[in-house]
Amino acid sequence: MNAIHVSEMDNVATALEILKKNDVALGVTVLQDIRKGHKFATLAIKKGEPIIKYAAHIGIASCDIKAGEWVHIHNIESERGRGDTDSSVRDIKQKVYGQSAIAQNDKIYKLRGYRRSDGSFGFRNQILVIPSVHCANKVVESIANTITYSDGIKNDETNVVYVTHQHGCSELNYDARQTQGVLVGTGANPNVYSVLVVGLGCEGVPAKTVAEKIKERAPYKNVEYFTIQEVGGVGKSIEKGIQIVKKMLAEAMKMEKSEGDLSDVVLGTECGGSDSFSGLSANPSLGKASDMVIQHGGSVILAETTELIGAEHILASRAVNSTVKDAILQTIKGFEDSIIKSHADMRGANPSPGNIEGGLSSIEEKSLGCIYKAGNQPVVAVKGYAKQITDKGLTFMNTPGNDIEQLSGMVAGGCNICVFTTGLGTPTGSAITPTIKLASNSAVFQTMNDSIDLNAGTVIEGTKNLQEVGEEILDFIVAVSNGTLTKAEINRQNDFSIWRLATTV
């Protein structure tokens, strides 16, 4: 097979290999060379008519398109997330055709991790050193690295980790609240055993407040704090921090692992560096795993609000009730409104230049492939950015599409394991939560093998199906709980960023 038609309703297909002019694919003679992963029309499409993929609109034809002709940004016009046009087209009332089956299996998945006294489950048992303000970044980094790169008691699952950021001062109230919320949620994550918060002493987000809020949410943790001004400078602060963290680490090393299962999983789903195969292989494979995590009693997070624009009708159709449905639609509409009010054209930012090079032509097409990560289970809740995940089942969290800001938000919400799909390749990872990378195609899996853990390109090649790759993902989650390091962990990919809402003041 040299091309794939996702739905019989579609009027475009995706090339699974390079197609040359006059090649025949799906019974259609292609009229020009088509790159692997790019689309061609399977029917004649008139100017102004919808272009359909995944049985949904991915844009409209900006000119007449012949059957067999290449379909991409030169002849497809996105109608969503744009402030550069008077167009008000928002076809969120599209009909949802059928409901895909929810993936299931009867296998028993036994995890080994760190059971917290509140019942939560850690895949890791880290000591976190975190700054309340950017002025403390260097001190935090020095404390953690001094211990990490010295001989002493630690292992791959119990170690000293840190994050740095550019926030905590000169912020408007809602940004200060957001910064505090993310820092508190990060410290409260079940993958963290103890926390040291370091401040400067005059910041808008005080170290004392962050430490107290972490302790409120996770009373079982040892949480300490100090400020550089109070201690008397950088050198003394590093010394003091090393002493505190060494004691925390010694205590953490005494904790023994216990059994868990998929009901203990809070799975964050993410995609970044997507290509046109992401929605055909990696994302739906992850969707199978997501379905099975929920089947076995676990929780799954779908985020990236930007990348749900154009697919909200599908997500809303799966809401457990009208309250959740309205929250889904209002959250996505609000995000799109903020883009439109800026009078900017989102194209080129999302989809990104790399997405476009990989064959994605519009935000609608990207969104319709993105949504597959979450499988087909009902949506049980909608949460704000970095808010704590409290429900079993599928939760939609409002985050930007930025990879690091989204990942940090999910981790602050309690995500204890993340699966991140990619078509172009990315090294992204979290200091707190193991991040499993899943490639959409075998080429990127091979070229970026030092950064990617699993390969869904086997689906495109026809050697495995979506269910099989979904089960591979679950098997790898079990392996990670048993101490296998993800590539991001091996590379010490400690990415962290907070979604800023307004200007610095």
C-alpha cells in the first residue's frame, strides 16, 4: 500500500512513500510528485469546498483542486485561530461520524514504585531543589549538581533533581498566582520525596509560601526553605542547601518500593514536532494505551488547547455530561478568541514550519490527529493549567501547545508518567516525571535513537497494528516503574517552563 485514506468520507489521502507523477495510489493517478507524508486529492474539489480528512474539515480549498493533485498550504486555507481575516467561520457543529471502539485488554500490569501515605504513587523518589524566583536559579543548580556529580548515596530512581525558571518577581497578580501554583504542584508531585525551596528574600512569590503550600497539599513530604539574603550570600546558601539535601537524600534512600498497577497511573499525553504520520501511527497507538489505562482504573490527561482547535466537536461529543461539554467548548473558544483578538495569523506558529514540512497543512488537521492521543474514553473533567488531577478517567487540561509549558503544567497537576509522541524528533523531558518518547515513523526513531524510546513507525510499515503498539507502551511503562530509564532521563533532559499570561512589569 502506497497511500492511506483515513476515512471513506475523506477527499484527500496521505502518501506512505514518495509518489512520482503518474503513479497510481488508491486508484487515483497522481498529477505531480508527492512527498512521503503529504496529501493528494482523491476527488476533484472546487474552490471554497471543504477539504476532508479524519471525516472532518481540515480547511477549505483556496482554488479548484484536481483529483491526484498535491494538497497543502498553497491550496488549502485554514479558517481557525486567525486574527488576520474578517472570517468568522467556526464549524464546531460538525457532525461526529460514529464512535471508535474503546481499546481493552485483560493483561495484568504490575508496577513497582513508591507508595505515598496519601495513596499516590511515584515512579521515582527524587529530592527536588526548586527556586521560588529566577534570582535563586544559580544557587539551586549548584546545590543539585554538587551532589549529583559527587560520590555518595544515590541511584537512578532516588536522586537530586532541580528546575530553573524566569518567574517569581515583576509579575502581575495572575502571573504570580500561576507561578506559585506551578511550583507548588511540581513539589507536590508523587515522584518527589522531599523538597528544598530556595528564594532570594524580596521576591513576589516567597519561598516560605511555596514551601507551606507544598506541605499543605502533600503533608507526608519533608519540605524546607531558606532565602539567600537571610543566609548571607550565594556561597553560604549553597553550603546550607547541600547539607539539607544530603539529609533528605539519606532518608529517601531508606524507602522501599511497593507494588502498584495501572490504577496508580496519571498518564500525561503530549505530542511535539508532529508530522502527518503522527495522527496515523503514534497518536492513535498512544490512544489505545490511554484507553487501557482508564479501563484498568487509571487517569489520563489530554492538554494542548491550541491543538484542539478544529477538533473540539469530537472531544465535546465524548463529555460525560453537559457541564463538561460546555467547559470543553468554552475553554477552546476562549483560547482561540485570545489569538483572534491579537489580530495575528497563527499559521507558521501552529502548525509550525516543521509541522508544515512534515505534511500538516492547517491547525485543524494537526488537531484532528492530536486528539487521537487520548483514545476514545469519555471526558470526565476539565481542569485549568497545572490544577491538580483528581478524577479517574480522561481529564482535559487547558494548556498552550508549547511543549515545555504543557509538560510542566501536567507534572504540576500530578502526572507521574508521560508519553510524548513525535514525528520530527525532540529530546524533551522532565526532571520530575519520566517522559517516554514515541516516534511516528521509523526514520526519526533511527536518526534520533538517543532521544526516542519506542517506534510506532511499525504501524505505517504494516508490521504491527495500533493495539500492539499501545500494549508496547504499557509494557514500557511497567519497565520504567521497575527502574528502566527513559532516554530523556539518561540525557538529563530537565525541561521546565511556566505559561506566562501577561507582560513583565
